[in-house]
Amino acid sequence: MNNSGFRSHCALATGLDIIGDKWSLLIVRDLFEGKKTFTEMRLSKEGVATNILADRLKNLSHHGVISFYHAADNRKTKYYFLTAKGLELYTIQLEIMRWTAKFYPEQATEQSAFLEQLANNTTQKMAKKHSKTYEQNHHKHFLKMNPEA
């Protein structure tokens, strides 16, 4: 491991250090599909353990793939969303799905809302929604940290 905390300076290895575990891309998929809270993601059909989900959300947030804001009525509730960095992952997910459908068609029978959104060309709308959420919350955080701005 080098000083940056990554295994090497290889782009593929670094990417895998960030999103290459068993759960991270599924969390990103869930966010693309409209899930926003820890509970919604915990209830996904793959059945991620709560400690693993918490760890992956923390890691994805640390690397700027996702961000969150607290619910106005309950500070314990966090609403997660994709950042610009996270939005870039939809093409990777699409290619993994295409690869799976080609070589393991029996495993690719379930139509994901994510694939439907891509097929209906609504990904751009979703990206704009996530980007708007990111920009609004980034601005709020900036103002909180810099009250004189």
C-alpha cells in the first residue's frame, strides 16, 4: 500500500479499491433506482448486513462517490445521493449488466429499474436530479462552514 492508501498507482487497482467490493456498485444501483435512505438500501433483495452497508456508505462518501444530507425533521435520518463522480458509474454498471446478460443469460432475467431508465433515456433526467441535489447540499454545507460568505 502506498502513501495514498491505495494498493498501487494502477488506475484499475485504485478503482477497485474504491468500488470493487461485493456491495458498492449495488449501493450505487440502488441510488440510481431512487432509494435514498439506509433502510431502503438495507431492504434490497441482496440482503446486505447493516454493518457492511454502513461501512460501504462511509467509504463511498469518503471518496466522493455519494453524499448525504440530514432530514429536516429527524437529524438521525440521512438521505443519500450520487455526486458527479457517482453519476459517472452508470456506464460501468450498464457494461457489467450487458456482460452478464451475454454470458449468464439465466441470471439476467430480472428487469432492473436501472435498465428500464437507460432504455427510456431517463438517465439524463436522473443525473440532473442527483446533480441538483448535490449542488444544493454542497452549497448549504459551504455556507455552514463559511458563514460570512
